[in-house]
Amino acid sequence: MPAGAVAWYELMQADMPRALDVERRIGELFDLHVAPLQASGLSNPALDKFLAAMGGWAGVGTRVRWPYRSAPSSAVDQARRDARAVLPELLPATG
């Protein structure tokens, strides 16, 4: 979500309390969707691809090459719905 990162940075410049709330919600989203994948042993590249798929900004899918395990593509849709609900200012419902 590169555009989301820019929006969050701009929010930090304009309204730090709101930016800190966004940070808290990002943490909640990561606790819910990323931490379990990380705990299951997924590599950082697999997690990065999962996040890119979740954000819908890179079209790279979730597959990583052997010997690494990929994040299940089935996890992306729910994570995307949650991200749009929890972080609408970073990941709008359209697109």
C-alpha cells in the first residue's frame, strides 16, 4: 500500500493523534493476519507478498519459491476486507 504509506505520513504531519490511532489499528491488523502466518514459520518474503496481495497494489500473488512456504491465497480476501474496514484511510474500499 505505497499510497497508504504516503497518506499515513501526511497524516503524521497534520494530525499526530489520528496518525497514532492509525498505527494502533495497523498493529491490530498485523496481530490478526500477519503474526499467525509469521508464527507458522513463513519467511519475510512470503509475508511481504501476502501484504502486497492484501493491499492489491502489486499483482504478484502469494507464491514464493522453494524452499520457502507461501502464504495461503485463501487468507488474502479476509485480510483485505478487514484492512478496508479497519484502515479506510489507507486502503479504500474501491480498487
